[in-house]
Amino acid sequence: MRWRGLRSAGRAWAAPLGLALLLWAALAWPLPRYACRGIPYTFHRGDQPPTRWMVPGDHLQLLYRFALVEDMLRGGTPWFANLYEFNRGDDAARVAPGPFYAPFSVAFGLLAWLGSWAAAWNALSFLALGLTLVFTAGLLRRFGIPALAALAGAALAMAHPYRIENWMGGAPAGLAMMWIPACLWGLDAAIRDGRRAGGAAAGLALWGMAWTDPQSFFLLALATPLWALWRFAVGGRAPGALRTRLVRAVRGLWPAVPCALPGLWIVTTLTPRLAESAHMAGGRDLREVLAYSPSPRLFFDPAPAQPVQIYLGYAWLVLVAAGVVAWALAARRNPAAARRGAAVGLVLALGLGAALVLTLGLRGPFGGRALLAVRRVLPPFRMIRHPAKIFVLAPTLMALAAGLALGRLSGDGRRRSAWVAALWLALMTVEYGVRARPGICLLDPDPQAAYAAVRADTLEGEPPRALVLPLWPGDSHWTSLYTYHAMRHRVRLLNGYSPVVDAAYVEEVFLAYRGLTAGEVRDEELDRLLEKGFRHLLLHEDAFPERVSPYPAGFTLARLLAHPRLELRAADRGVWAFRIRETPDPAPRPTVAWAGTPGFPSRGFHALHLRGEEAPLRVEDPGTERGWHVVLTPRDPPLAVPRFSAWAAPGQQLRLRLRGEGRLRIEAVAEGAPDWADAAEVEVRSEDWTWVAAPLGAPARYDTLRLRLAAVEGEVRIDSGWVVAGDWTPPPPGGAIALPAPVFFRAGYTDPERGLVVLRPGHMPADRIFYGPRLPLEPGDYEVELLFDSPAPAGAVLGTWRCDRPASVPADAREGI
């Protein structure tokens, strides 16, 4: 009997897991080819190649958290200690009991003993997706849906683009959505059948959801009482008096309470942390919520590349419509059954409709009044920045609707049921598969010599500690590259990556040391790092986007190499390790090949960005950067330039493209240093556009500047401006100028011996990977020569070279931090 029971259970699980494997392979291809070497990083890679090495993102950060638990299981890291990020020198302060994404992280740790991190990650992801299909099929069966129809309908909950997007993007919700059908199934079994196992399953599912994704837990916790009331209202399999049904429901539900308590504990401890965080204190601003509210057209937009996959799909809509027609035809033969079906359909439609309306956020009906009302009644909703998060409930409800429709269309014939299920699965897979273009992040299996040097260079008895540049406020996905290598080499980092950033970190770390990102090294900052036990700086020059610094990575690297208190210990594939010396090194530093080259600008503006108390006079002009210029006279109020970050860079100046007859006054004010101010005047006497340089001072430390432009004489016409470090002299007629590769905006890394930039295929995006200088040139004809060598065979296409005029970006958009 037991053997027959095991075989029966095996057959029951084999079908859903087999279907899950087929769907996983179809939607995630080419992931199966790289399952032991890489993990997905995006649902839609666009024009990028299928694979890239070490792509920063949430997937790497979640992998870091899982690897942390794996190391705890191995005994390498103390229990509940997140030592390798946001560590300010006190290991004990980094010990905090918490869920650490259990049980998924524990399962990852066990799977990692059998293979690589990538293999463990992908095996865990498949199990979560497969169990979603199993639990959803079980839920659909409780609605009287035939087995094949339930299985085919449940496939939607696993394969929906929103689910796949969250999984591939590394969001915890991609795994946590497994708990939704498990919770609803358990509630149904507990309420209608009085099964204590159902209540326990519902409680454990709430527990697992809270420990994996608290925001999804909050949404599921709101849905569970509504679901419970609905299922209680429709009665059980053996209908009885209200008292009997109530006793049966209580008997089934009581185990849910003790099972769910650990989940409630973590949510109650998390809420105070959110209130103290730097970005979520007081809830999300409505302007921020509006920016992340999806458009209603995304429900049926056929274009696969969308920022949020709240796609409902035409195949699903046609299936549901066909099911409604089949129900209407059957209603003539059995009116009583039709009424029961209509009640189920109406409640399901109301629930799904409410979820879809709230998903649209402030772009929903009547200006998003539904979300505003919910935010007032339920304050935790104010913590949700992405209203599309509410869509986390939709795939399960859509699967239920699909199962009901498939069951109605299948009738009583098994053959007909198989054909209907197969047709639906084919249409769904094709429609959802078209939208999926997964990108695979290949994990670097080799040791990182710079991180290894930090570990080897640490004093005996001290743990290795470092600050990594560029420095972010704590919520940037670029930092996931740091934590990956830090975990592998057990190097404690002062910075880290978290969606919930401690306000003290922003004040004591980011604001205190952010000047180091541009190589602005001060003795007092180095002394403070040494006092905390941080004896090393690490620089990722290949993770240096324009947003983080006014100048390229080479500008920072040259300043770090020249500083007498920084000693280079290792350089490996774009990562540089520096030891902080107690005293300056008296030996002269070697001069790098690109030292003295002006810092190419990333902070700029054009005429359309300028604002004043009154609208300035703008003149359409095809000879300007954006087709317009501004006319400024002494009678006009000053114009404001969007704010931008500024360092005390050598020779920093503002380059303005002007024409006219007059003088312009530039006033600079620092947001963080109200007592500091700077002013300069420039003169223009030209009917043609000309570049004029004005010295631009900066406060003693990194700050955010605001500029005001005012005409003090004559008439000045303004096109655009750039913030440049160092003097720039364009080549004279017949002359030439050589620009070293490290000073450009670029991917790749600098060869420390030859001073060249190495660009590696498979490690960089298929985008702009080498560009500059964004500095003014005199009108004329130029010949540009790019010097490079490559082991590629002759005739191979290495890339595309394009010369054009730069398009400046608003300074505030570039700043952002």
C-alpha cells in the first residue's frame, strides 16, 4: 500500500514538474546551456548579446545574500552576521538575527555543496517555479476543474511575464510568488474541509513570504481575509448549518496562527527600520510613485521590451471570453450550476479588477484615487514605490480564471480536454516567449587579485577591510560587483547595496567620503579610515558611469596613483587596490601617461535647461546644440543652471558657448556649505559662436553647486556649457593633439604597465564603450586616427566608430546622488 501510494504521488508530481521543466527551458533559453556558469540578469536584454560577464544588478546582490547563508552553513561566517557590506569597523554591530531570505537561502546553501553558485541558483529557481505550478494546479482542482485543465491553467502562474521578469531580474518576489497559491490553497482546504494541514500550509506560506519579500507578504496578508470570507461564504463539500461550517473553519484555521507568527515577527521588526531609512522615512513621495506608475496600455501592449511586465495577453483574454460564452450556453441546460459559476466569476473579476486598478498607481482611473484612498487607510502602502508590485497577486488570479475557462471548454471528454489544454499551452508559450529575451550574467570563477591583495596585505590579527570606489549612497546596483568579490575573498567593505539604506550610512560614509570618487583625497579622511581599521581603497574603473562623477575613471585613477599616502598593491582587470599609508611616501610617484590631460566633462547644460523668475527669451537657432539659444540682457532676471556635483579639481572651469557683445556674471553657491560662494565675469565680443572659459571654484569638499548667470553689460546669447577640469587648447591649423585612452569615458580597464585601455569581448555592453572628449574644437576639417591592436583576424568587425557633436544632458539628471 505504501509503495503504491508513493508511486501515485510520484505520478501526481511528475506531470506538473515535467511541464514546468519544458516551460522553464522554453522561456529561459539559452539559460540551460549556461546553467552551471551563469544566472539570468534580465527578462529582456534588447540588442545585447545573450551572455555577458559580471553584469551588476539585483541578481548579484541576492546571490550575495544567498552565498552569505551558504558560508554560514559551512562555518566560514558567524551566524546572522552580514560582515562584508556596510561594515563600519565593528563586526559585532553587523550581527542581527533575521530571516536572510530563508528558506530559499538555506536551500541554496545546501544545493551549492553539490556544485557552483550558478548551478545552485538555477536549480533553486526551477524548484520555485515548478512548485508554483504544483500549488496552483492544486488550488484550481479545488474549484472542480478537471486535472488537465487545472494543469494547463496553472502554467500561467509560473510562466507569466511578471513572474519571469522578477525571477530573472533577481527580485526576491520572483521566488516568493511561489507562496501565493500555496497560501490560498491552504486557506481553502482549512475553511471548506476543516483540514488542519491546510491551515498549517497557509501559515507556513505567509511565514515564507514574509521572510523572502515583506512587501509581497503585506499584499498577500491583505488578500487572505478577503479570500477566506469568500471561500467560507460558498460553503464546503458537505454543507451544513452556519454553526457547523464555522466550527469546521476554525478547526482548520487555528494552525495557521502559530505557523505565521515568525513571519509577523520579522515584519514588525522591519517597520521601524524603514522609518529610519534614508530613502523611505515617511513613505514614498507621490512624485516618485507617479514616476513608477505604469501606463494602462502595458496591459495589452504587444511590444516585448517594456519596463514593467504587467502584460495580460490576448491569448488569455480570448480564452476567458470563450469560457464566458461556453458558460452562457451551458446555463440554459443547468441554471443552478450556472448561477454558482456566475458568482465565482463575478468575485474573481472583482478581485482581479481591484488588483489591476491599484497596479496602475497614480495613472489609474480618476487620477489614481483608488491608490490614494488605500494609502490613507493602510499606511504600509506608502512604502511601495512601484505600484506594479500589487500585480504580484494577478498571475494566480489569472491562472484561476484560465483554469475555469479551460474546464468549461473541455466538457466531459478527456480527448477534448487534452486538445484544449495543448492549444492553450502552445498559444501562451508563444505569446509570452516572444516577450522573453533573457540575458545571462556569467559569474567570474577566477580569484580577483586586487581583493586577494587586500586580504593578503592585512596585518596579522586584523580582518581585511576596504572602502570601494566609486562610492554610492548605498542603493546602487553597481555596488553588487563589490559585494560579489568581497564575499568570495571575505573582505569587509565600508559600503554596500541595500534597498533600505540607513540614514547614518549616508551621513557618515557617503557624504563624508564621496570626494574620493573623483580622487579628492584628504589626510583627515584617510586618518578616519585608518582609525576604523580600513587600510585599503579599491577602485573599480570599469564600474564608473557618468552619474557617479563629473569626470571619467582615468581622472580619478591618475590622482590616486599620484597621492603620496596611497600605495598601489595590485591591479587586476579594472580593479585597483591601494594601501593607505600612515605617513606620506617621500619617494616621488611615477607620472602616468595621461596625467595632466583635462578631465573630460560629464556635467553640462544647454539653453533649454536654463530657468529664471520669468521665462527667458529663447530664439530658434539651428546652429546651436538643441536648436535654441537664450538671449540675456541686464534688464532680465538671472538664469539658473540645474545643480551639479563639483570637486576641488585642479583647474576646474566652466566652458560656455556664447556670442554677442557684453559681459556675463557667473555666481556659484554650494548647497552643503552656505558660507561658501564664488563669482566670475566673462566677456564676449563676437558675432559667431565662441567658447569662453570662466574659472569655477569649489568648496573645500565635494558638494552640489547651483549657478546663476546674469548679464551685466550689453547682450549675451547663450547656447550651452560644460564643466571641465584643467586647461584645454584645441589643436591649431595643421597641428595635432594626442589623447591617451585612459582619459576617455569608457568600459574596459587600464593596463598599468603600458597605459593602454583593454576592451574585452563579452565583458561590456553592446553600447557606447569608448567616447569623448566632449571638449570644444575650432571650426574646420579634422582627421581622427584611432590607434589600437587586436588579436582578431583581419577583416573582423570590432565595432562602430562615430564622430558627432555631443548631446549634453541636464546636470540634475546626471547628478541624481
